[in-house]
Amino acid sequence: MKINDVILKTVVKGVVLIILTFSIYLFLSGHHTPGGGFIGGLVMASAFVLLFLTYDVETVSEGIPISFKKMSAVGVLISVSSATAPIFWGEPFLSQNFGYFDLPIFGKTELATVTIFEAGIALTVVGVVVNIILSISEGSNKWKA
């Protein structure tokens, strides 16, 4: 028997938008206040998990054709390369740099290399958490009678 869950699916679309916006805020505020790539990635992964719970895995995979295994691998690559890049300029491992730039809409804005490192962490966390959840959900189908 199919349950008509139109209200749930409609509400989840708005809630996922709010969750994704909050995860981006947490990610961007990470080097001045609590937050950053790890917690931003966890919150973003919760949005994907909510989509997988509301819709089925095949529907979400068609709408968002992302390989979460590749996402986690790219995240690790970004984090490791941004951590080791300063070595080539005679700086210690994990050295970070920042500068202030005058951007057209935002005005004087600080841009830091730690944001690249945190982006890698966020991608890794989203990829790993969603892969774990998808693995658990696939495993639970094997035990149903």
C-alpha cells in the first residue's frame, strides 16, 4: 500500500533549503567563530540523509547525480594538497595565509587559504557520512523476509 505523503515531501524541500543555507553559514564562519568544514559538512550531510529518508535512494540519485565516494576522495585530495602546498614556498606544513581584497559587491573582504582546507574537510565529511548511511540502508534490505 502506497502512502500519500505530499505534505511531507513539500515540507522537506523547504527544510532542506534551510539546512543547506545553515551549513554554508557554518562553513563560512568557521575561522572566526565556532563552525567550519567539519560541522558544516555534517549539517549538509543531514540534508542529504533527510532527502534519502523522504524520497527513495533512486529518486534522489537521479535528481542529484553525485558520486559520494568520489566526493570524499576529492575532499581528502584538496585538504592534503592545501596542507602540503606551503612546503614548496619554504613554510611549515599546514601554514595558512590571508589577505584583504576589495570585491565588487561585498567590499573589503578577507580571503584566507584555510577556506580551501576547510572545503576539503567538508567534502570529505559529506561523502563519508552519506556513504555510511547508504551502506547501512542497503544492508538493511538484505535482512527483510
